[in-house]
Amino acid sequence: MLNDMLHASGLQLVFWPVNAVPSSQAEPTPLERQQILVAGPRQQTFWHRVRFELVAKLAGNAGSNVLLDIGAGAGLLGDWMVEHRPGIGYRFEELSSVLDAQLARRFGDARRSTPGEPINADTTVALLDVLEHIEDDRAALHQIRTRMAPGSRLVITVPALQWAYSSWDTELGHFRRYSQRGLRRLVTEVGLHVESTAYLFPELLPLLPLRKLRRAPRDHVDFPQLSPVVSRVGYRISTTTTMLRRLWPCGTSVMLTATAPYPHD
């Protein structure tokens, strides 16, 4: 159980470099293989579910007709949206050619977006556990910002607390972890209006020092298989702490919401 919960303390999903070119290689990278293995609704953990419910609620409250999943990785958000929020159109964007092909087979070519495509005002962009994989995160955000029409929205999640950076982050290809203040500053610098920031999953904070001590390298990044009991208990606890997210001074993940301002704003 402890091993399972260590993963829950800040799951990250996808490598999405700003200047990436879709790979033509036949052999998937270790992270691409991991993403392929975890594709499918059965792989969703309680922290996936809690986070997806929150993203869908934010998109629904904003009146968005489309949720654009940039850096979609395994497509777990898409699986959840198609099943639970079919009224909001799901679209994906993934620069790994291997993962993009998987996503297209599962969701269809019509749901694919490309990096040069404009983002309309009725769209909420989900950038979930992506920025930490990009060396120049500011350039990546600026690229997205230039595509966003006034009124469109952005939801970001990233791993929190730089002191917790460990070999686990290195194995996943993370360049950094974030604070609320640092993420807010970054988003503001590219010209977006920050609406809210919050720490998520404070209940998992005690696990971070334990994970930091776990230094043995792994050949691949694995996902935990949680027991039904752990999943139920974890979901109930995390749902409660997420409802109270504005109260927590820290957590294992940072969430930020922002909008593209109108010219007069």
C-alpha cells in the first residue's frame, strides 16, 4: 500500500517539449511505452478521478463547449470525459507520434488538435502535469497563449514543492517542481489573467520525504495498482481536501486557472 500511495503524491503524465517534432522512430521511448500500458479507463486511480472531476466542473462552470487536452499522453482525461461529461466536446493534442496514433485510434481523428490551431473562446485548455517536463516552460506557455482567443480558459496542474524533487522526478524527465507563487508569476508573465491557484492533495505530503529517500533507479515509470479499499478511502479523503483546497498552505500538486483577457481588460 505504501508503494501505491507514494505514486499518488504527485503523478505526472507526459513529456511535451515546446520545440518537439513528432518522432518517426519505430521503437517507443520508455515513457511512451508506459503511457501505452496505462491507457484505458481501468487504469484511472482515485487521484485521476478527483482531478478530472475538478477540471470538468471548472470547464462546465465556465460554459465551455470544448475541453482541449494538451499533452494528452495516455488519454485518461479523454476516457473520463467521454464517459462522464459527453456534453463537453473532448479534443486532444499530443506531439509524440506514438501516443498521438494511440489517441487517434481511441478517440478518432476528428478530435485531434494541432499546435498551430487557434483556441476558441468556448474552449477550456487542460495542461495537466505537462509543464514540468519542458525545459523552457515560459516559451511553451507563451506558445499556447498566442493561440487563445479572449475568453478562453486554461487549467494547469504541476507537481509542487521544489524541496521534494527526487530521483523519481528525474526518472520521469521533470525539470522542476512548482510553488503557487512561482506558477502564478509564470502564467501572468505570458499575458494570461490568473483567476485562482491552490494546492491539491495535502493529505499526501507525509509521503514526499519517503519518496525522496527512495533512490533506486527504475527501468520504466510504473503506475500503481491500487486495491479497491485504498481507492475508495483515497477518493473520499481527496474529494474532501479538494473541496477545501483554498485553505491549504501546501500540497503535492498545484492547480491554477486562468483566462485569456479581452483587449480592454
